[in-house]
Amino acid sequence: MKRRDFSTTNYFLAFFMTVLIFIIGIFVGNYFNEMRIDDITSLADNMQINLLSSDLETRLLEDTPCNFIINDSGSSTELFTIGAKLDYIESELGADNKDVLRLKEYYHLLEIRDWLYIKKLIKDCNIDATTILYFYSNNGDCDVCQDQGFIL
């Protein structure tokens, strides 16, 4: 039986190639994570601008609420779209992220302002409508709360 000679050069070369591939993989993974974080940050910034826009629109329309019905600018629809974006950001960054919590707090305040505005429309413009406020917690103590909120 012939014994094979071990070439340490080949082993070192294989080791260094493995380490090089591993390091390249880490850098590529970090690069894609940074891109994802930049996309989410951009989405959060856009959402903040949308929230401010919605707030300003509501304030401008407070003086002539019945004209809003004719023009139908869709304040509630816009808030629904913003809420969907907020859900996406929350799913990406987590419910405990400080930026998500800040955006959610501001969003809830806008929702309440929109609700008060709708109440004013119902009263001042003699509209027959029913409003529903629905809040739930993300603490995991209600399994069907998100589904119920989506339905409402």
C-alpha cells in the first residue's frame, strides 16, 4: 500500500479560500441588510410626510366640512393606506422599535382627529353614518384582534 504525501500548501490554500468565501458572504449579507434598512427608513420617512400631509389637509378642511363631501379627498382612505405602510414597517423593524412606536402614536392621534372630523361632518352636514373606533394591543393577548381590525 502506497502512502500519500500530505501537501500542507494545498490545505492552507483550501483554508484561505474557505475563509475568503466566508468573509465575502458576510459582506454581501451586510450589504443587502443595509439596503433593506435604507428602504425601510425611506418608507418610514415617506410615511411621516404622508401623516403630516393628512394632518394639514384635515386642518384646512375644518372650516368648510360639507365641501369636503363634495370634493371627497379621501382622508380616511389615505389614513388606511398609511396604516398599511405602518403595518409593513412594524413587521420589518418589530413592534418594539422606537421609531415604529413613535410613528404609531402619531398615526393614532391622526386617526382620532379624523374620527372627530367625521363626527363634525355627520352633525353639521346631516349625514346618516355610523363610526367605529377600534384599538388593540400588540402584546399577544388577543389572537384575532388584527383580523377583526382588518375587517372593521
